[in-house]
Amino acid sequence: MTKPGKFSIQLSGTFILLSIIISTLLAFSVGWISRLVLLTSAGINPFHTDSTAVALREASSSSSSAIDAILDDASSRGMSGKDVIKQLPAPKVLAGKQVPYTTYTSKSFPNEGTSTSNTLHIDRTVPLYISAQSKKAFDGGPDFRSDTKKSTGDDKGWKPLNADPPCDACSRGKEKKNELSTTTEGEEDSAEASSINDDGHNDDSDGLHLPAGQHLLVDIKDVDSEFLNSEERLASAMIDLTNESKLTLLSYHCHSLVPIGVSCAGVLLESHVAFHTWPLEGVITLDLFTCGGGKLVPLMPLIERLFSVKQTPSEGENEEDIPEPTLLWAHKLRGFREGFAPGYVRTSNPLDEGLGWSVLGRLDFDMKRPLLSTKTAFQHVDIYEVLDPDHRDLESYQMSLSNTDGAYESMHPELFIPNKILFLDGVQQSTLYGDAPYHESIVHPAMFTHENPKRVAIIGGGEGATLREALKHNTVEKAVMIEIDEDVVQLSREYLKEWSDCSNLVGSANDCFEDPRAEVRYEDATQYFISGFPTDEAVNGSDKFDVIVMDSLDPNVKISYAVDLYSNDAYIESLYNGLTESGILVIQLGESNTDDDPADEVGKFENRAIIKEKLKEVGFKSMHIYTEEHCEFQWPWTIL
């Protein structure tokens, strides 16, 4: 009981707790509203802060002024209370292109992770204006001829490919035919037949839309950070890429991300192009997909020129210390061709053969560069230079190119050079790393077995390496090489000089083809032997060969010329007639069998079984088969 004149209040714990919570919430609300009022009156967006940018700056190990400037710009974008207006370029109708009208549907979602969002559509005002001036109905494309001037930009080491860009990508956007050009009916039929398995196998000018295309994937690092964070510069590069490659960009959509980075996606008449950037890391990834037969690989120099922007050195930084951008890329065929394109044969398309899956389709090469892609009168020829990280690494190769004193790599650059790979019709024929193992194994066992090999015949071997190995034997007085495709020889002498290098042979020439003992004949080897050695009695003994090396197409290649090499009775008999009494015939028989392979007679190596049987029939007394496992093919190689 309390004393008179005094009183007490009893409060429950719940009441005290609620009072504290309500007071705290009330104080927080008043402060938050006051902050909104103050920041809004100052023209600052109160819902964005530069805390992310500050955190990124603190986390970044780089002190580059360029990155600091980017982060400052990102902070200002995020804190601005006004929309950022970007003046991005609009795609335009290309000269000579017929572009149909399309419907556009989009759905945008609010996202606080982006600071700007822009969508631009193809600009048809120029062709519409020209159509109005000429009083002609607008057909979707301008009524004038395209500029035929080619880009003369720096190719950064890429060799130009003898191939046109994908201007015939899809019938939905075809170039107008040149009214001045004329083609006879026979020429049209021939062109149509040759294009079925050529680069234009997806050309759907006949109204057939094939469910197939090509996909180019590109990853680039050590790229300038300011370029990677500039929506305007990236959009311009994308438009230049589509314009110079004669693709049609219908529209594109770009987002500048908060705090930094850009993502863009463009809708092509032929399909799509898209990329994403990481400015702090100096990385951009890009992919380009087109439906059509035009090659995408020839666009790689253009992509490198437009997107591989070297980093800008910061204050006090030596430009020589700035690394060159590193580019990784892969090309893949997509969709379905067989069953949809009449007459299409997968093995007749180089991109569908070993070239496609062993080189073009791989994204893990440290370096991949086409040195040559062309077509001779007989076949496609492709030469690539690659650095496979399983065998060589890019850092060691770059060190071998430097003049660093005492560095092992610079003292022995020959140990770190990239590999070169030769493809004929998409099938791998030879590599720089496997040159010696393969060509030594096909030549020397027979040459050492023969007691005194003076005359040697080589069937095929256009690279010159088989000739090189034969000329190493000082007993050789005459080496006759019969190659049907002269262009392969000349291209090999230019791009594969190591294969025909005889500079270390005493008494020889620097180029094996110039050796006085060498005779190169550009003709069909089957006809050469059939006409020269029809019967054993009709041949002058002095013209016969001690060793014949058949280094030609693989027995599983399904073309008429290759089939003749392994199954023509008259030809095989002429080989026997062309040998001396103790003569030796050497034949490369393709990849070795595995435990899972069927017998040659019922498998893909039917021609291998045929020639072994026919060799017995014509009179060869003994046959020996051995394999070589270091020739850099996918499988050990069989030699008879």
C-alpha cells in the first residue's frame, strides 16, 4: 500500500517493447521521408546510390584511370534523376537488298539492374525516298547498286580467305540480280549442281527454306574497358559488322547495366547477333547465327577489327606492356541438311567433315587462324594454324617471339611454334607436328629394305614431304612425283614451306621441288601408270621403279578418283609392272581398325580390303602391314 500523496504506474513488458518499436519506426519514417524530399529537391534520384560502384572500385585490384572513369560514369548514371538519352545508330537497308516488311512484338519488364534501355529499328527512309523519286513501287530495298569497294582495314595477321561473305544467307533478304550479267542454260545447270555440296548449299532461291544455318561463337579478352562500357560504340560496331558482311539488321535492343556492362541483341533477317561485356575484366562474348550457305569464318578478321580494341595505357604505363586482345572462336553447322536439301551429301561439305569438328568446332584452342581457304579445280584446300593448349601454350609462344635475353623460349623458338593443319575437302591430310612421324614412316622402311633404291615414284604427296624423305637417301638418282592437282603443290610451297624444305640435305636445293633429282608431273597417276606400264614385257627395264609410294587419298573417301586408286584392276596391275624385280610398293591405308570395327570387307574400309586382294592377284609375293601412332591424326595410321 502506497503512502498518501504518492502514486505508481505499473507497465507491462509488452507495452514497453511495443513503445520502443513504434518510436523507432516513427523516427525511421520521418528520416526516410526527409531524405526523399532533400534528394529530390536537389535533382538526385534517391533510389540509386553509388555504393555498388564504390564497392567495385575497392574490390578491383587495378588502379587504371580508365576503369576509375568508367565507375565514375556508372555512378553518375545511377544517381541521375533524369532518363539518360542515348543517340544510338539505327540499322539501315543495305544497297541492293530486298527486305520484306515484318511485324514487331516485344515485352519489356522493369529492372533496376539497368540504367538505360534502347530499341532501334531498321531505317527504311532512304529507300522509300528513292522509291518516291523514281516513282517505282517500293520492293523492300533501294534501287541502286551496292558499293564494290572492299575494306582495307588492318587484318591483324589474318590471311584473307578466298570466299565471299554470307550475302546469299536467306531468300527472305536476297540481293538483286545484276541485270547486265547473263548466263546460259547449261551454265545455270552446272552452277546449280556444283552448289549442292558447295558453300551455297543453303541458298534457297528456288523458294525452299532449309532448316539449317551456321553459328559463330567468339570470346575476346584484354579488350579496352571504356569500349566495353560504351553502348554507342558497341552498337556502332554491331551495325558495321552486319553491314560489311551484307547481313540485314532489322532491329536491336541494348541495355546498359548498373553499374557497368552492356548487353545487346540484334534481330537479323537471317537470324540473330548478340553480345555481353564485362568491362572490369576486359571481356566480351559474341555469337552470330545465320541461316544460309554463305561462310561465316571469313568474317573473323572483321569481328577482330571491330571488337578487339586494345586497352588504353594509364598514366605512366608503357604501351608495350599492354597485352594484345586474345580471341577464341568456334564455328558450328546447325540444323538439318540431309533429307531437306536434295542431293546434299554430308561428306562432300568440308564444313561437315573433319575440318568442322576437329578445328572449327573447338573453342579451346589458344590460337586458331585460317591461313588459306580456297578451291582448286579438283578440291577444297584449307590450311589452319592452331595452338592446342594440350601441346603448346600461348604464353610460351609469345615469349619465343620476344628478344628476352636468356629466355629458353626465345633461344629455341622452333619448339613453341603453332601447329599447321592441311585439309583437302575437309579431310585432314597432314600436320606440322605430325609431318616427320608420318612421312618418315611411309618412306624409310621400304627404302631401307631395298638393297639399292635408285628410282622412286611418289603418287600424290602434293605437300612435298614424301619427296623430301625420299631425297634423303643418297642412292636415289631419280624421284618422280605424280600429283594431279598442281594448285596443291604451289599452295603448299607458299603456306607449308617446312614440308618441302631440303636446305639441310647436302647437294640438294633449298626447295625439294628444285632438287635436280626430282621430277614433278601434274597428271592423273592412274593414267600415267596404265599407259606407261601396261604389261610387264612392254616396259623398258631402265624406266621401272625400285620403290613406289602411294601417298594419296584415304581408301574410305567416297569419290570416283579415290575408288580407282584402290580398285582399278588395270591400275593395280600397272603398279606391279612398274616395279623392278626386287621392287617395293608402299600404300597408306587410312586409320587403323579398332576392336569394335567390323571387317574391312563390310565396313567403311571396303576399298582397303579390295586392294589387298587385288595385290595378291597381280603377283606380289609378300605383304606387311604396320601402324604409325605419332602422325597427329585422330587414330593410328595403317601402312602396307
